[in-house]
Amino acid sequence: MIEMRIAGIALDAMTRSPIVLLKDSTERRALPIYIAQDQAKAIISALEKQAPPRPLTHDLMVNLLDAWEMSVERVIIHSLQDSTFYAILIVRKGEVKKEIDARPSDAIAIALRTNSPIWVMEEVVADASIPVDREADEEERQAFREFVSKLRPEDLIQRGGFSPGESTS
């Protein structure tokens, strides 16, 4: 899993639909997730630390968790199926931990309100992320190609910790 943070909310230039943008700690990959207008407002208000005069849905959820002495341990965006992201909230009360199915936008809005980390499965990042730093990616690819081009079979045997003819099982 890769821990990610909210980079902000953007609008799709064509559809004007809101997108929550998550970035990894290296800021090399960004994960865009299309969300509804209401979820965008909920995320923006949490990012800007705006307290509504009366609790909105995500605030109510956090209040319920607090009242029952439960905490959000983390949010996990675990899969992408047919262009739809799936997430869970990991909620804890004492030693008991539960996984609660949630839309990523709701999970993110709650994570922001509870200062909980947001994790994304590697497969989801691989399938849906966009490169942010293409130059760094190309440099990394070039360095790997150079490394592989200089690699000899003897190097693999030496690094593997066994000698030719020796069984590895």
C-alpha cells in the first residue's frame, strides 16, 4: 500500500466535474478520482478547516464515532472496477477493528476530519495514477536500463549468495 495525501480539488476541463487529486509522498504520482459536487464541498470545507453552524453528514459521522469512543485508524482505497473506486474505513474501538465499506469521497472527507491517513493499494496506483514528474520517471528508467546493460550473469550469481551448481531449494 502507498500512503497518499490530498493535493486538492480540480475540475475536469471538459465536463466541469470535480476531481479529488491524491499524491504520493514523492509527488511523482497523482491519483485523480472523480467525485460529486457535494463531496467536493465536504472535502474543501475540511481542507479549509471550516466548521459549519450545524453538523453536516461527515461531521455527524465523526461525532458518532467520537460519542462511541471509536477512531478511524485509516482509509484504504483498495480497488478499481469498471472506472469505480472502492474504499474502506478501518475503524477501531479498543482492541476491536472493523472494516466499513465507503465511497472514496466519503472516506476522504472523514479522514480529513479525523486526521487519519489515506492508503491506496499498489494495483490501484499502477492502474489509475498519472505521472507528475515525467523527467524523474525517465531518469529512473534510463538509470535502470544502464544498470541492466552492464549486468553480467556472474553478477547475479554473486549477489544471489550461491555458487554455480549449488541448489537454491
